[in-house]
Amino acid sequence: MQQTYQNKSFTGQERILELPLKKAFSIALQSIRVRFWRSMVTAAGILLGIAFLATILIRARMDAAGIAQGLLPKPDPEAMAAATSRNTWLVAMSLIVVTVGIANSMLMSVTERFKEIGTMKCLGALDAFVRRLFMLEAGFLGVIASSLGWLVGTLIMVIAGGFSKGWPVVGAVGIMGYLETFVWCVVIGTVLTLAATFFPAQKAASMPPVMALRSEI
Amino acid sequence: MATSSEYIVRTKDLVKIYTMGSTELRALNGVSVDIKRGEYLSLMGPSGSGKSTLFNAIGGLDKPDEGSVFINEVDIAQLDAAELAYLRCRQIGYIFQTFNLIPVMTALENVTLPMIFAGVPSDEGVERGMKLLDTVGLGHRYHHKPTELSGGQQQRVAIARSLANDPAIILADEPTGNLDQRTGTEIIDLLRKMNEDHGVTIISATHDPKMLSVSDRVVHIRDGIVERIDLREDLDITIGGIEEHH
């Protein structure tokens, strides 16, 4: 009796794990849409952090391209090194702040959904499924917000650079140069968002269902 | 096999202890209940009696400190997380006092969610979901979100959801607790109908006296032990007796 039951449950488990990625996608999208403004606040944090990163990256590229093509005067190497390390420091700090901010809002989002998560677990959701929902949601937010962040940062820098360094310098960076910063921004933004979401998602997933049902918020 | 199928759920000497500071509270103090397949069983008791703790232990939602719960003769303490999830998904349907529908999903999506977890193909799920919504009388409101439905309607959706994977057991935790008298009666009648039509075992934690008349047996819990078990035959007599006094 026990044997047949466990065999059955094993095959069942395989099917459970396999299917719902497409569904998980739509559930994650739905929950961003429903909590639109909350999601936008989280996204705004990512967006601003990545916009700042984009301005720094693009300015560095403008300077490099401008100097290489003789559009800008060769700077003092010592001053340039100092500026680079200061920028690195600033970007790192801003990204840390952004990461902590995302972790905070994801924790809130988990707390807010205790009951929902508990219900899903009662209905047979595996830990992995709950974790996947949160990670997918974070993934969407990360990609969209960092893309927009790159756009904002790039626009600001192109306009500012055009006026202060001259428009030829803006052009000297080249399409590939801008695309490369785009890839960096999206990768860094998404990875940070996922990293910040990992522990909140883990917390949600490992909660025993009864705990989730008990909390009345 | 045939011999094991008489009881769908058995609990053996369940003990659950909650420690609050330095004091120990024995929420369950040796509870053994055997529940027959196809039975409509009510767990009655005042709040703090251990009723909910027993209910959660039976549903595999909480682990007892001592004793065992057997579902289909399987000791659920022996199951790993995935097997427990499987059990909750296929064997047990849950109904809650606060309905617990997923707010971002429509009635139909709520009903089909357990089917997604069970790996049922989407088309088949939708078809079955619509059929279940029809059964509970809400087929025409399948696209409504929970916030657009009344309490009674939400509980009907929850009943349809609990039947999604054709479970052997439905666990209902105070299913009428948040409903008015009339709606409560409708929900109880619907549960009874599901019990009769689908042969699903219904275990309901309640302190709603309306539940008494439809239950096959009523288990009274007090201070963490089974105080007494009433059979329906006896109950009818008792209720008659009370009425005579009036």
C-alpha cells in the first residue's frame, strides 16, 4: 500500500516540477500588474541606480573615444586615475543602496503575501514554485527597470556631453559603445535585483503553510 | 488493500505542545480519531480547545510533537516535502474560514490553480474548472475577481477549487465562520451535496450548530482531548429532546 502510494507520488512530483513555467510567467506578470505602483517604486530604485551607472560608463567611453580621436585634450594621467576611482566608489555605493532597497521592498512584498503563499502551498505548490514566482517577478522588474535606467542615463549623458564636450565626442562613442553599456547595465541591474530577491523568496518558499495561514495582516 | 480502505484518516495519540515563555500548553493531549471513507465529520469545540491544531495536523499543515497521522494508511510524518505537496495537491482539498482565494486571479484561475500544480494540461483544466464552477452555481461569473464576489460566492469558488483534483478528503476550517446564517446554510448544503455526489470525505472544524444536522459524526474536542463523539442518529434524538424542552 505504502509502496504504491509513494511510487505514484514520485511520478506526480515529476509532472508538478515540469509544467508550470509558462503559467508561472503569467502569474508573475499578473502580480506585477496588480501591484503596479508598488512595483513601480521598486523599479524606480533600480532605474535610478542603473541610470547613474549608465552616465558614469558613458562618460568614461566619451572621454576615451574623444581622446583617442583627438577631439579632447590629453588629460593628466594622475587626475584621470583619481577621477576613475572616485566614480567607481560612487557607483558601487549607489548600487549597494539600490540592492538594499530592492531587498526591503521584496521582503515587504513577501510579508504582504503570507496568506497567498500559504494558500498556494496548501493547494500543492512546491517550495521551488513559490521561489520561482518571486524570482521571475524580480527578473521582469530587473530587466525592464535597468533598460529604462540605461535609457535615462544615456539620454542625460548624451545631452550633457553634447553641450560640454561637443557633439562629435558623443558620436565618437559609436553604436557598439552604447550597446555595450546597455548590456552591462541590464546584466548588472538584473543580477543585483535577483540577488536582492533571493533571501526574501527563500523565506517565502520555506514557510510552513500553517504559518502563512495563521498570519492575519 | 480492501481492508485498509475503510478509514481514510486515522490519528494515533496526537500530542502538540506550544511553549509560551516558561509555560507549556498541551494543545493536543493524546487524540486518536478514525475517520471513515465518505464520512461527513465535524470537529466541534470552543476556541483554544485544540480543534484547529488537530485540523492542521490532519491536513499535514503542521507537525505534531508526538503520535501519527495516517492518510490512506500512510504515515504522513514519513513523507518528504515533495510528497507532502503531492498529498495536499491530489488527496486533500482545503476550504478556509477567510476563503483565501488568490486576489489577483479570476474565479476560474483560482479553481484551475491546483490543477496547474498537478500538471493538468491547460485546456483540460479550463474545461474541468468551468464544470466545477457550474456545479457550485457560479459558471456565469468565472471571469470575476474575488473582490467582485460576495462572501458566499467566494466560498463557493473555494469549494470548487477544493474539488479541483478530485481529492479523497476535503478539510474545511470554519467554512461558515465569516458568513451570515442563510449563506452559511447554503454552503453547508453544498458541502453535503458534494459529499453525497462525489463521495468525498468531509472533515470540518466548526462551532456552527447548523453543521450538526448534516454531519455523520461530531467529534467534540475540549482541552486537547476527545470529549465525546456523537453519531447522527443520537444527535437527532438530542436535538429533538432540546426542542421538547422549549
